[in-house]
Amino acid sequence: MSSIPSLNQDRPSGKAQPRKIVVLSGSGISAESGLPTFRDAKGLWNTYSWQELASPAGWQRHPEAVLAFYNERRAKAWQAQPNAAHRAIASLEGAYEVVVVTQNVDALHERAGSSHVVHLHGELACVRGSAGASPRRYRIDGDPIAMGQLCEDGTQLRPDIVWFGEAVQHFDDAEMHVATAARVLVVGTSLTVYPAASLLQYASRDAEKVLVALDMEEVPHGYTFLQGKAGEIVPTLAARWLAEAGAT
Ligand code: BV8
């Protein structure tokens, strides 16, 4: 795992807003919904080659294999159900402003009821043209796409997913939300992938910072590590925060 950059980097301006919670989630939060993670024993990148299936070069070399890989994941993600962790995060909206910044490409946060979700790495349920800096996007939910299905601009439709070597989406927005949160809850990510993992360092010094995972090689400075399953730990945390806010 790449080392976590030192904390004395320039911080975006922004005062922590007392009732703002920002959740930074990764594939581990969807594991209990039956969706695979990436780097665990049976993770996707231990089964498939990300270089071949989640990179622009792989798309150029064999687009059919890439489309098949994402068609299968899109169908599975569309069949999956939100779990107790997704639902607990959505329930916090009863008493807090909650922004979910996710590396995940499934829609389980939205389907659990979260109303403000920022996808850094794109969404399985969307596809886009395969050329240009601001391609047209289409929502296809759980449907497959095939070679020959074209965007209005005439280019082959591709998954609206951020591959390795491609710029992540909404990063500045995500950075601002982390910097103005009174609480930062990191759930189900190995903090391997950048620049997403660098978001943790933008949390305010006075913010409450919690990290939930099955295991964590190196716990970031200032974060409280709660080891265990998201589906068990996050509902307890949410209940405590709701009680503190006087909500039941
Ligand atoms: C870019 C596609 C530049 C979507 C993914 C420094 C700065 C910037 C870039 C880099 C850098 N160093 C290296 C890079 C390059 C690269 C990178 O980070 N490489 C890594 C491998 C070292 N980054 C990039 O290429 C990024 N792009 O920087 O572009 C640029 C700039 C301007 C203009 C042009 C270009 C793009 C990164 C996005 C790549 N796309 N996937 C898809 O197919 O799904 S990454 C992939 O990893 C997924 O998106 C995933 O979300 C993400 C992170 O993985 P995790 O979610 O953390 O999953 P993982 O398996 O690792 O861990 C699971 C965790 O869950 C574990 O901690 C486990 O304990 C826990 N867990 C499991 N079960 C449970 C649980 N916890 C609780 N409960 C459970 N039940």
C-alpha cells in the first residue's frame, strides 16, 4: 500500500459545520450486499487484471472483454440490495447534513435513501461516449451495452467508469466537503487508490474521524479505527450520533 502523504499539506479553506457528516466509502461497504471488493483474497483485482479491464489501454486492446466485464458487474450490482450500513448512513439525514463521497460504482447508497452521493470513480448504471473531455452520458440502470451501440456523437458507448490513469470525477467538490465536515466516517476502503485516499488528509483537525474496515495496514493519523463489519459497526455508530442530536 502506498504510504499516506504527510498531513502538513495545503488545506482547502473551510470551517467545519457542526451538523455535517461526510462518509468516504469503498467496496467494503457493499461486501455484505454480495458485491466483491478489489484487493481482498477473492477481490476483483485478484481474479482479473485491472490493466486489461480497467484501463484506457485495455479498452483500446479489447473493448468486447471490457464491455462483458462491466455488463456482468452492472447486472450483479443492479440485483444487489443495500445493507444495514448503507441504510444507517441514509438514516443520519434525519438529523445531519450527510454527504457520501464514494469510490464505489454501484448505486446502493442512493437506493438506501442517501440523497447526496458523490461518485469519484463513476457509476456502473451510466455509460458515455468514448471520445472527448465532456462526453454525453446516459443512464442505463442494469442493462448491458454491446459493440456497435453508439453515442449520439457517433463514438462507441463505454462504461462511465474512471479507469486507472483517468482523472477522477468531482474531486474538488469532495475535498471541500471533507474539509467542512464535523465528522468524517471512512468505511470499507483499503486506502490504496489515489487521489481518493488523499481526501482523508483534508479533514479538519477538530473533526471526529472514524475508520471502519476488516483490517487496516496503517491507520491514518487522527483516525479512530473500528475493526469489523460495516453492517454491524455503522448502525451502532449512527444510532449514537442520532441520539446525540436528539433524534431517535
Ligand atoms: C489518476 C475502476 C491521473 C472502477 C478503479 C497518486 C496520486 C494520483 C494518482 C496515483 C497516485 N499514485 C498512483 C496513482 C495511480 C492510480 C492509483 O491510485 N494506483 C494505485 C493502485 C496505487 N490512480 C489512478 O490512476 C486514478 N487516476 O490519478 O489519474 C490523471 C489526472 C488528471 C488527468 C488525467 C489523469 C484513478 C483511480 C480510479 C481507478 N478505478 N476502479 C471499477 O472498476 O470499479 S479503482 C478501484 O479501487 C475501485 O474504484 C475501488 O473503489 C478502489 C479502491 O478500492 P477499495 O474500495 O478500497 O477496495 P479494496 O478491495 O482495496 O479494499 C476493501 C476494503 O474493505 C478493505 O480495507 C477491507 O478491510 C474492507 N472490507 C471488506 N469487507 C468489509 C470491509 N470493511 C467493512 N465491512 C466489510 N464487510
